[in-house]
Amino acid sequence: MFGSEYDTTGPFFGLHNGDDVPCAVCRSTVESSVLMIPGKNSCYSGWTMQYHGYLVSGNHDHKSATEYICLDEHPEALVAGGADQDGKANMEKRILLNDPDLIHSQIQALERKVQDTMAKYTDLTTKYNTLLTKTNAGGIFVRWGRKECPGNNTELVYSGFAGGSWYYHTEAAAEYVCLPRDPDLTTKFSSSDALMYGSEYDSGEFGQASGNDVPCAVCRSMVESTALMIPGKSSCYDGWSMQYHGDLVAGAYSHKAASQYICLDEHPETLTAGQDDHDGKLFYPVKAMCGSLACPPYHNNRYLTCVVCTK
């Protein structure tokens, strides 16, 4: 495990090359869905913006795979841990345990803590009651290969273009992303280290010509809060609702760029005017290989299905 740094040749983020990167893990107390939208600096109607910034990833020429993340538009740096010893090394303060002034100050401190605790309790009670008035909803998933969401009590957040890294860049971001059709772009930077390409079907096995571009739809369940993709299954387990099923796909193992497993709809579509073969982030069906993979239940050289379920 290593730390992270801003590795720019100029102060593009308002910081310097080599400055260490902080982070904060946050939890909404009133909303159940969280979504990072690449290529946008504002949220769609009905969504609350938490922060906006710049899409970043590792350098495409490096050997380690990365991912696309959203860096805050006003990034900070970690403060160096220099020790400040002034006024601390040789000071002692002695107190008398029966000092009336000390006891009085401690009682006041306890009273303030009780007041703070009651205020936090009141705030949490208000937030809890707000949550009770909301439905148990919010599971988000991407329907790869289709432009619309399934009709299973879902809403379309946005319809877009599947994208990602170039299939032969060794440290390019690994994951597939669903890019919106109405991007907010910037001219603030000048480097060419992290790149975004479109995605293509690089096989005629999906019922589409090789080179056709891949659509996607970001969907949100309006009645269920959890979304799960199950590899190797074409149906959901008991108690779960199926949103769609299809074929497990990923990048080719012989290519240099890392990728990920995603679920391509069983009836994939193409983007209009996207038939030219430019490569980019590519899709291939995934087959099982016996050995460390248990066979049975799996079978050598059989292709894997997938299903996206909500609950």
C-alpha cells in the first residue's frame, strides 16, 4: 500500500507536483443513492450535488491499472507532519483534586457535553423521521448495451455512451463507464496522461457488427435500495427482482489494459452512426476455465451469463 500524490508538471490543481492527496468518506443522512457522473459538473433534475470537480485517473503509459475518480474542484494537500515542540516539552501543571474552582469548571464542562448530546439527539431524530417518510428506494445500476431502463419500477437517470480506456494502454483506468450525452467539458489542463475513449463490440457474437459503438443507461430503482450483478446466473435468487439479464463480458486477456466484468443485456443495441471501427474500450464474451474454478458446477469453455437484481 502506497500513498497518492498529485503528479502534474504544473500547478494545474492549485497544488504542486508531489503534494500528497487527502480524502474523506462521507455518508448522506437523508438520501439513499450515490452516483458519480463522468463528464458533468452539475446534477440532473431531482438529484442533490455533493461536490463537483475533475475526472482523473492514472497515466495510460504506466504499468499499473487504475480507475476513474472525481477529484474535487478545490483540492487540498496533506499537511506535513513536522513536530512542533515549543511550549510542550518541559511543562507540568499540578492541580488539587479538592479545588472548588476545578470542580465547578468540570461540572460546567459536563453540562455543555450534555447539551451537545441532546442537540445531536434532536438532530438525529429529525433526520430519522425524514427517512421514515421516504420509500425504501435508491438502488442504482447500469444497463450495458441498452439506451433505456427496464420497466420494473425503475427511472432513467441518463442514457449515454459506454466508454473507458484504450485497450492497449497498460495503466489506463480499468472500469467501463457510462458517459452522458450532454457533457460539461473544460480547457483548464494541458496534459495527455489520462484518456477516455468510446466502447465497441469487438466481436460479431453479440448480434452486432464488430466496431459498432455501445450504448448504456444509468437506472435507479424507485422501490428497492440494493442493486447486485450476479455473474454466471440468468435469474435472481428468491426475494430479489430481476432488472435484466444477459452475457458476462470483459476485455481480452491478451490486451495490455486491465478491464472489469460487466453484464451486457441479452438484446444489445448500438449507437446511431457508431458503426465505424475505431477500437477503444472493447467487449468480449467471458468463458469458464476449469482448474482453480470448480467444475462442476462450471464447465470448461462454456460462456457465462449474468443478471442484475434489486431488493
